Amino acid sequence: MTATTANGLTGGADPQRTDDAAKRPSESRAVMGVKLLMALAALLFMLRPLTTTAGLVAAATAIVAAFVVARWAYTRGMRQPAAVVGGVAFSGLAWLLSNLVRDAGWLAGLLGVEGAIIASDVLLFGGALFGVLFTIRFLAQSGRLFTVIEALLIVFSVVYTFSDHRHLRLNQPRFFSDWALSNGIDPTVVLMGMGVTIMLLALVMFMRRQGGLKAILSMLFAIIVGVGVYLYIDDDKVQPAVLTNGLGLTSDEQSDNKDSQSNNDGQSDQNNDGPSGGNGGGDGDSPYKQNYDNSDKPKPVAVVAFHDDYEAPEGILYFRQQVKSKFNETHLAADGTYDHDVIDVFPQAASGSGPVAAAPSQNLDFHKKVPTSVYLIAQHPQPVALTHATELKPLDNPNSRVFTAAYGVTSHVLAGDMRRLLGRPSVPDEWTDEQRAHYLAVPDDPRYEALSDILVRDLDPRFRDDQLMKALVIKRYLEKEGYYTRTETHTDESDPTASFLFGSLRGYCVHFAHSAAFLFRSQGIASRVAVGYAVDTRKRSGGSNLLIYGSAAHAWPEIHIAGVGWVTFDIYPEQSDEPPTQVVDQDLESLLGEMAREDPTGGRADDPNKSPFPWLTILWSIIGLLGLLLLTSYGIKIWRRLKPRFGSDSGSHVWTLRAALDRLADVGITREHGETRERFAARVAETTPSLAALTSANLSGALGRGTDPRETSRIYDAVSSEFRDNVHWFRRLLGNLNPIGWAFTR
Amino acid sequence: MSTLPDAHDVAAVAPPTPSAGPSLSMTADKAREVTSRVQAWMSHNVMGRDDVIELVLIALFGDGHVLLEDYPGSGKTTLANALGNAIDDDGHAEDKLPEFRRMQFTPDLLPSDITGVMMFDLESNTFHFRRGPVFAYVVLVDEINRTTPKVQASLLEAMAEKQVTVDNETHQLDDLFFVIATQNPLDAVGTYPLPLAQLDRFLFKIKMRHIARDAELEVLASWGKPRKATDLPKASRSEILATRRFIREEIVVSPHIHVALVDIARALRADKRVIQGVSTRSLVLAIPALQTLALLRGRDYVSPEDISDLAVPLWQHRMELVPGIDDASLVISDCIKPPLEALSRATLRG
């Protein structure tokens, strides 16, 4: 007698169901035409530098074909999943085939090398592009949301192309930049204007059917994508290119350079003393034919990363490559007999030799340790390191295309005031006579001693016997009287040093260094000439990276002080015809520095600021957070599932129904919005017939006079067993694993 | 699947009903048995109209009146007649009332034609009230919109107050007084459409649709054959009244249901498609109807399902819609969803 159905009563209350439109109207031909033109322009613009003419023709054909076929497929009612899967599969297949044609030897033999390349290009830019475009076009017609993808494709191609033009790298397309440059216009402005115009055009084209807010949001989204592409390419593509430009070399040129260097080595009498030249002079080489790089743009030769803050006392950092101490008739030459405190071999990670240590010479009471990482860009026969390097250890090369060597350096730099060094002899007692003679040998020319005697004669009587003070006086003399110029090389003289010192006093660092060394030695001060780079840090801004240019090549004297070690004792001529020092390219410096720091070990393992941005930490935090969410979800799920077993009797009608609904929701059976509980129970009666009774118990408990908890739990058990019987075990398993099914219980 | 508590539970809490009518102890089973007897009578006589029969049954036991919007010749009179026949006067009244009367409203009808007139009795030299056709248990008012507002108003007083006033003298109608009014939805020429205020007095407006093909065939097949209606048991007047009282007192209406009803009414008033929303009276009238449906469904409490099922006939005639919006049922089905969802959520809260 209660079998009255609700159908008659509820018929009017049900919302009208609208049938899916049988015919699918596509966009108008005009709109499609404009979109086609824009896609052709943007994509061909992007692909032009990337492929051959055949590939371009294939791409153009593919674009037109994709537009036409996608429209046809859409109006003929192709289903969306089929279109997407088909398009993507076609794309993937074409890509695989293209790779096969390109890489397979037998195909290359069949088609010829050129034929294989053309076929591969046609497959990739014709076939794969067709698949992708077809998918995008189909989606764009079926949903307004997907037209955004079209717009983004245009934005991507334009940004991708124009991103090549940063750092004034005027690569492609040349025709714009060349035209702009020849007319005296900054091409950046022209290109940026074009990019903005094209992007706005794309947005207006694709967003015009939307409301204002949506259009703005889409624009923001597109800009974010554009910036993302820009940044991505920044990392992946442009940097090495910029780098080679910064060096003024391409990789080919670099290898040419190496060849010429080896040629130079073959012609053994090249006077290539400068570190930038690389091959340190052997015996018999004159150091004076300094092969200065006179090109306008100096070449970066190395990047040094400082681990700690360190400021050089005079603002000049000395990076030593080699020392010359063996007197050789007119000049000092490199000789391995005694200079064991200078490391002249690279540390080799591969050979397992590990760190290379120098013979101890520097007293730690007067020095402090400064750790650095050096990444050499130009080839050097000896490692370049901040004076006075005591240990070198190998590092992984972060980018072998850019850096020729990478190693960590521990240097002992002089700490504290020079005055602390006063009152000490130069030559320690423990030196052998040979060693003493080695570091004190001077030319057989009495003028050196005579001049130095005159210089030290006026010394304050208190310091008359202090060798450091004598050295300072000599240094002051050279600084006051000397004139720094590169125009006078004195190379024609038999003794260039004498020619400089007793002649015009015009010369460059090698002359100053040798003059000072010989004057020191004539006063009994052990000295030698160090060769490397002197970097003036007073003209650079902060930052822990230091970029060394080839133009910083330098030679300077070092003196020995007993109980302290070797001390850098450079001469700074007051008169000079040199232009102010080159301003360091900050961008290049930081760029190369950052590249160097990508090295995972980088010698910076003990540095707290290892990575500028804690990506890994963020990643782990996200993973941890997700894990926590998952655990919480499972916790709630289990709690809700077990609640009927030990919940209070008064709420049993709630716990039982909730647990039953959770089970159904886990396998995807949920009540729809607006559906009453009873109707839902009737709908799922095939799965769980007892759910109707459980629903009634729940409603009676919540809205009526209450229920018997034992009866309720009996019905719940019935529902559970029905669920087990009627739902496939695999589905139940998945349902049990589903962590968020309970969230869909309503 | 009935979850009704055991019969003796309900009987235990059911209070005696000494006030009006004969005292009759009622149980849920008995109450449903009474309703089913009436329903069986109507179902036996009217084919293919189970939905309308249920609504009429709800109105009868929910103490309301119904307005049928229907085409001529669709079985209205048959239905009303069957209802009247299902009721048996168990002789409570001092003078016997007819179970069923039918009035055809015409433009020249006068109020006294339906309520009755004072007639002068020559024998006793006094005026006697002569009852009109409203003095019956079930009254069928055909084409209620064809008569003048004056007549309509007098009928509406009878419906709302269960009394008629003639010559300043008030005469009570029977407690069971139940009106089934009809109007033709299309043939509107020369009619006096009922204003909203008067439509509000009907519990349901039932839009009838043509019956199904099989039911229509059955009508033709059974036409002219004598009906053995007498076999069926009738429900007596006192049983129906007792059932009404039982429903009023024993079917639980949770405060959650009240909340949902008020929220629905507010949603209907706030809807942009509605000019004038539903009245508070409609909510008051709705409660007995919901209780009756709950009883018919075998429950002792009103559930969200009842609201969902009765919403359209309850409210569709009580609203004035913005021009251009024709279908009140769509508006209603939109507006009842959020409150019913809230109600469903409330039942899953511990």
C-alpha cells in the first residue's frame, strides 16, 4: 500500500535535460583564415632558423593541413578523446620515424646523407607538427578554454625566437637587426615592439569572445608563459652562446686557438711569457716580448669564486701561475730546483692523486687561509691560484664546454700590517748555500749594487740594517721614477733590464719586476719574479665571483722574509700612459660565476650559502606536505570507517550511513547534487539494496523518533556484505586505496 | 523496508482525542488502512491517474482543497464522485449530509446558489435556512473561474473557514468539507481568473496531463460495464477525521524540516524570476500535507524526500513570475536544492 511511486509527482520538478546538439558549429571561415595566417607567420618565423627549406615547406603544408583536417574532423563529430589520442600518437610516431631516419645508417646509405636529413626534417616538421597542431585546433574548436592554448602557441613561438636577441646577441632573424643597426636604431626596441605587437594581436584575436576579466586573466597567463619561456631558454640555451660571445670565441675558434698554441710550442723560441699565452718560457726565453693582447675586448681567462669574504689589503688580488727565480744571464727564468712552494701541476681527480700540496713556506702566524674555487676558461700550463696557494684539490667541472679546468685552492694570504714583518732577515739560516746563491744571483753589472747602495744610504739609521725597509726604499724609488708604458719594450737591448733601469725608466711590469728583483738581490734580499694575474678589485662591485681577464696579466716581484715566507712585493709606478683599467663586465662575471657554481660539489660543500635558492628544500617540503596530507586523508578515512564499531549508540544512525556512503564514494558512486538520500539509495539498490533501509534509519534518527542502534548496525552489516558481494574485488581494492573518497561523500 | 516503529509504540504515545468527533483510538497501521481504503475506491474508478489520486488523498487527509487544472472530459467528476462514494456517513450528524455534490459554475450564479438561502416557512411563520450544495463532504466545483468574483468569494470563505454566512447567520460546514475545484487552462474567454490571494487557499494546484495509452485503452474497454464498487470497504467520516488528527499529532516534523521549508520560501522570494513569492500560509498548509505523505510512505517522520515530491504542487500556483518565465516548476526545483542539500548534510552530522 505504500508502493506509490514518486514519478508522477516529481516529473515536473526535474530540470529539463538538454540534448547535446547534434550538429557542431565550428568557428567561421574568416576567423579560421586569420588564425591560419597568424599560425603560419609565427611558426614559420620560429622554425626558419631551425630547419631546411624542405622542412619549412613541410611545416607550412602541415599547418594548413592541420587547420583544414581539424575543422573537418570537428564538424563531422569526431570525439574529443579520439582526436587528442590520434593527434598525439601521430605526432609521436612522426617524431620517432624522424629520429630513425636521421640515425639509421642503412637509411642514410639508401637516401644519401642529404636525403636522410631532408626526410628527417620533413617527418619532424611536417608530421609531428601536424599531429600537435591538429590536436590543438580540435580542442580549440570544442572548448573556448582551449583557444588559450592556441594563443600560447603563438606567444611561445614569438618569445622563443626573440629570446635569442638578449645580450645584444643579434642572431636570428638577421634581416630585422641588420636593418635596424644600419639605420642607427637599437634593434632591441624594434624587436621588442614587434614581439609585443604580435602578442597583443594574438590575444585580441583569440580572446575577443571573452569578458573583460577573462581577457585580462588570459593576458596575464600568456605573459607568465612568455616570461617562463624566456627564463627557460635563458638557462638552457643562451648562456653558452653568450659566453662564447663574451670570450669572442666560438668553440671552433677555441680549438683553432689550441692548435696555434701547440704550434707555438713547436716553435720553441716564441717569447710568450704572459700567462694568457700559456706556455711558460723555458730557459733561454726572453720574458720581455710580452705578447700583449691588443684587441679591444679582453678575454676572460678564469672565474674565481671566493668562499669567504676577503678583501685584498691594497685592493689588488694576485693570482700566481708561475715564479721565475733562476738567474739566466739577463733575466730570471722558471726553474723547479727550489721553488717547491709553488704548485705547478693541476690536481687530477681521475688519476686519484687528489689534492696537491705545496712545500710549506708560509708561516701561519702571519697568514690566514682563504679558500677559493678556480674555474679556468683559457688553457693554462700551470694552475692559476691566489697567492700563496698551499693546496689544490680537484673539483668537478660544471660545464666542460666553458671551463678547461676546475679546482679548489687554499691560499695563505698575508694578514695584518706590513710593520709586523720588520726586523727580520731575508734569508733564513737553514737555507743551503746553493739555495742562497740561487735566490741572490744578480747580473754581472756593478751598477745594480751601486744604485741600490745609493738608495738605501739615506735610510733612517734605525732601519739601516732592516732588509724589509731596504726593499721598501727600492720599491719607492721605482714607483716614483718609473714610467709605465707598453710602448718601450727594450727588446733590442742585450740586457733589457739594465736598459730600462739605467736608461729611460720607461717600461712595463716585467721590467719593473726584474729591476726590483735584481736591486733586492744586490742588497742580499732573496727575491724572485712571480707571473700571473693582478686584479684590481677597487673598481668592481661586490659579489663573491671574480672574473679574470687576460688583460690583467702581470709580473711582480716577491721577496722572502725569514720566518714569514714569500711576500708579494709589487711595484706600482706612479706615472703611466695606460688608460684606466677595464671596467669589469658585471653581467658576464656573475653569469660565469653562476655557471661555475652549478658544480654540485664546487668545493663549497662547507659553504652555508651553497645554493642561492633552496629548490631541493622546497621540493622535499612539498613532498613532505603531500605525504602528510595523504596520511591525514587515510587517517580520516579509517576513522570514519571504524566509527560505527565503537561510536556512541546515540550517533549510530550517522556513523553507519556515513561509513556505508564512504565505501560507495570510494568506488565512485556518489549522490548527485539535489538528489535526496532516498532516491540515491533507490538508484544504488542494485549494488547495496539495504542502503535504503540504512538511509531510513538515518533519517528516522535525525528527523524522527530515533532508531534501535542494534538494528541499525545489523543493517549496516548487511550493506557491507552486499557491497562485498556486488562490487568486484579489484574495484573494492582500488576503493580502499583511494585516500579521498570520503571527501565526496555528501 | 518500512521503518515505522512497532505499532504499539505509536499507540502508546498517541493521546486520546476527546475533543472533536467520536473518540476513536488510532494506530499508524489503522491510519494507513483508512487512507488505503479511500485510495482503493478512487483507483478502482479512475484509471491512469495514480499521481493525481495520491495528491487528492494527501489533500483530503491534510485538510486542504485542490484545484485541478484540466481539460474537459478527463475524469475529474469521476474522480470526485469516487472520492465521495468512498466516504461513508456513520450517522454522527443530526441530519444526514450528502457525501458528494457537484456544482457547475456559470456567470449567472449567485452566492446563495451555493451557500443556501433563508426561506420563509409559512407553517411556522419563521425563516428557515435551506442548505446549499456546499453542505456536503466532498464538493466538486467545475470551472471555478467561470463565475463572478462574488460567488468565488463566498465559496472561498466556505473553504477557508468551513462555514457559510447567510443573512448574518453563520452556519458551520462539516469538518470533513473538501473541495475539488477545476478550471480549464486554455478556454479563458469570458472567465474571471482567480487572483493569487484566492489561489493561495488551495493546498494543491494539480496540472493534469493526458493519461497514458494503456490506461486510455483500459478506459475504453471497461466503459459501460457495471462497476462492482460496492464490494470495496468504505471509510467512515469519523475514521477520516481521526486519521487526520492522528497525522497531525503523530507524524514527527523535525525542526530541520521547518528550517528547510523557511529556507525554500526565502529562496523562492529572492529568486530573480519571481515577482511575488510564496506566503507564510503556504508553509503552514504544507506541514499536514507533508505529514500525510510521510504516512502514505510508511514513515512516522517527514523526510526531505516528501518536500522534494510535494514542492511543485504546493507552490507552483502561489507565485507570480517575471513575464517570459512560464514554468514555475523549474524555478521551484532550482530553489529547493540548496536547502534540501543542507538538510541532507544535517542528517549526517553526529
